[in-house]
Amino acid sequence: MKLSLIYLLPMLIILGCRPTVDPTKGSDAYLAETVGSLRDTNTAAKEPELADFRLDTIRNSPAHHMDTLDGSSSAVSEPKVVVRSTTSSPPKPSGRVKFDSLIHRLPPMTEGDVIEHRFRFQNVGAKDIEILEADVSCGCTTPSIPFLAIPPDGEGYIGVTYNSVNKSGTQEPEIKLKTSGMPKYVTLKMLIEVHDRLDEVIDSTAQTESLDTLSN
């Protein structure tokens, strides 16, 4: 009898330690319930870690640093727009030269002849104007410029002397001026037709013979 009790006691202890199984559920349902319980326990244990990770991510973000610096509650402060005035200062008064003509056609001339011309101009600006320089395109052209400044509404001229020695045909000498006002540079031009002196002599001789024939 005593031996029977010794063998039965460990079996009763083992059976008492086994979890109670709901008779309405099968073994598969019990296994699923046990796994779900373990999963919920694992998730609950990890939730604090996920919360700490999200908090660290927010603290390390650029938006969080900007909020900490300026003390504002917005995530990102909008950039400031700087508006600059486009109003320019009024132009300074200056002299302004206006020529009667920039191109002048002279009458035909014979090679070797010398001719002069004046390009007249007026200062239509609000300040004195000076002719600073005068460059020519040919050594056959000699310019002369005013030595004094021309006041507002004043008038002046550029004198040009043209020498046709060793010239023949259509000539277009230029005079390039530099002024102290507006426009800064001005170009004047002359158009000249130069005839050869030999042709002039032949024409003159032919005209003389023609007159002698008529008189006879």
C-alpha cells in the first residue's frame, strides 16, 4: 500500500502542474492562444523601445533644432524676403552736341585743289561741352576744333581742310570726334569727287578748239 502511494504522488504533482485546458477548445486553439499571448507580451516589452527611438529621431531632426534656436512652435521657419528699391537716381546734367549734318557732299574738284568746309553744331544740353579730340582717316584731311567749351544753347563748328593732291575718283574722308558730353563719340564724313588734272586739261583743250571752230 505504501509503495503504491510513493509511485502515485509524483504523478499527481506532474498532473497538477499542467495548465488547465478549456474542454471546449481543441489542442490547436490552445496552441494559438498561447502563441498570441507570448506575442502580445513581446510587443508590450518592445513598445518603450519604439517610443524612445521615435523621440530620439524627433530630437535629432533639423526642424527640432530650428525650433530650439528661435523658440517658435513651427517646424520650419519661412525664409525672409528682402525687397530692394529699384528707384535709380536722376541722371546728372551734361552737355549734348547736335550737328546740322554729319555728312556733307562737296562739289567736284580737280586733283591738287584744296577745299574747306565747316560742320556746325549746337550744345542742346544743360552743361558746357568740349570737343576733346579729332582724328582723321586720311592725311589729306586737317580738322580744327574749338579751344573753348561751348555753353548750353551755344554754337560752334568743326573746320575741315581737304587737300586733293594725288587723289582721284570718289573720296570719303572721315573725322572722328570725342566730346565731354553726349554722345561721347561723333563721326563726320565728306563726300568728294576728284577729277584727274590731265582729264581737265584735255577737256579744256577740246572746249577751246570747239570755240575756235565756231568762231571761224
